[in-house]
Amino acid sequence: MTSRVQANGIEIAHDSFGSPDGRPLLLIMGLGSQLVHWDDEFCQLLADRGHHVVRFDNRDTGESTHFTELGVPGAGGAAPYLLKDLADDTAGLLDALGWDAAHVLGVSMGGMVAQQLALDHPSRVLTLTSIMSTPGPAVAAPTPAATAVLLSPPAHGRDAVLAQALETWSVIGSPGYELDRERVARLAGLAFDRGHDPAGTSRQLAAILASPDRTERLAALTVPALVIHGEDDQLVPLAGGQATAAAIPGARLLTFPGMGHDLPRPLWPVVAAEVAELTSR
């Protein structure tokens, strides 16, 4: 069941898996995505490996606070907030959960937020797992095809949104694995019903583009880190994961052929095992 807490001056929706006695593991989702995009089955795999898993809606997604009054960022206009603000939201959520520190796992934009959290709130991060992410958008530019779907005009109406989701993931998903069309449509429908907000996604994208590159600062991290990336990612190419791992001292880089900008179901047990190995050190 989803709960809501006050954190960093906003309301954040979250839920959890596993025993409260487990190792605290916070999952941070990517651009425009909601907590439901962390599949229940994947979260349960992590819980079964000894974690108390919490997933949540970032600001401007799902059932957390939406900054509707800020509108859609104009071309060349100032971003209404930065990744630093999303990291501060995440630290506020840790406070609300009563967690002094947690193992943190982020995908795509969530990986950027996880990196920022480790930089700005180092005492709160026990281990860092950054998946399909990058220390800065200029490090790994998306392919023209991925750029086209990322910047395509938002669809209107539930059926059109589901169709657009299928089109998007057929481009940026994992070419080495069959696209699970039922799963994509089901999650897109869940997200639409919980709080569809294309303008919020635009505000998050503006935050990514306006935030400073983290490469130099990441060199100061001492947290154990795991970097996972698909070798066939069109949205954040492999160079993003390579740069992240190279920037963080001692980070382990794990790449998968055929993986694009998603986590294919056959890789879930492998990823869960790798995360558990990191967090149980």
C-alpha cells in the first residue's frame, strides 16, 4: 500500500517490500517514471535477498507533489529545479523513513540522483548502484532514434499513451531480448491512472540538462559502488556507464550484451544477486 510523507517541503509517495529488519535499500526511478516501474517481482527478488526495499515517486511523477504551477520549461529558459533538489528530496525521504543511511540503487535519471545524493549527503549512502546512467548528459549522447522518441510530442488519452509507450520501448529497449509488450502496456496504464504528467517529465529533463557534470566530484567518493549498463543502450550509451565507473574509485563495472535502456526480466535475478553481494559486504 502506498504511503505519503512530507520530505524537503514536498509530499512523496512510497511503498515497501521485505522485512523492516532487512538491509535498507532505496530505489530511485528514472525520467518521467513512477514507483510502479520498479516491477513488484524485481522488488521481491531484492527483498528475498535480505533487503528492506523502498521505492517512491520522484517529484513531478505519480502521487508525489507535482510542480504544475511552474509550467513547461521554455527553450533556453531556466530549469525550475536541478538534480540537486531531487537528491535533497531523497535525503528528506530517508529522514521520514527513519533511516540514517541506506543502500541506494538508481536507474537512468535515478542513477544521476543517486550519484548526487552520494555527493551531497555522503553519510546517508552505504553503497551506490548506478544503472544505465551517466555522470553528465554530454558524456553519452543518445542516438538520433532515441532522441526522436525522447523529444516526441506527448500523446493524449490513455490508449494513445499506451501506444506511445510501446513505440518508445521498441526503440530504446533491449534488442537482445523480446519486448514484453504486455508488461509495457500494463505499466504505462498504471502510470497513466496514478498521475500522467508530460509537463512534469519536461521539468525533470530540464533538471538533467541544467545540472553540472559530476565527473570530478565523483572522484572523491569512498562508497562501495556498482555500475551496470547495457552494451546496446541507445538513450544513454555504454560510454555513460564506463565514465561513471571510471570516475568513482574502486567502482565495479558490469555490462550486458543485448541490454538497452531497460532491465529485461531474464536479467533480474543476476542484477538482484549483484546488488545483494554489494550490500552484504
